[in-house]
Amino acid sequence: MQGTVHTFDAATGSGTVLTDNGREITFGSAAFAASGLIHVRPGQRISLEMGATGITRIWIDGIGQGQRIR
């Protein structure tokens, strides 16, 4: 699933994402920590992984183990 960062609080590592179908979903510090990212900004496109309790991981396509930005 993909979406756009709507809000991000660097102090807590949490924020919200607007999915492509218009749903606003909150992500917590654990999901952000799993991303390996240092910061995200509102308006940035991200991919997200959903679990039973919500977003479990976020990432930017092309940034990850074995991936390159094209």
C-alpha cells in the first residue's frame, strides 16, 4: 500500500499517512523505527505495511537493502 505523509513529529517518531484511497492512518514510533529512516516530511510518498493493529513498517521505494534510487 502507498500513501503520502500527512504529519510527522520528529520528537516522537510518529505521524499520519493519507493513503491513496483517502484514508488517514496513524503510524507509531515502532513503525518508524522499523523503517531505518531518519526523517520523513509532509508530502513525501511512502510505502507502508499493514498489520492487525495498523501500520507496522514504512519505507521509501528504492531505499533499502539491495535497492538503489533510479
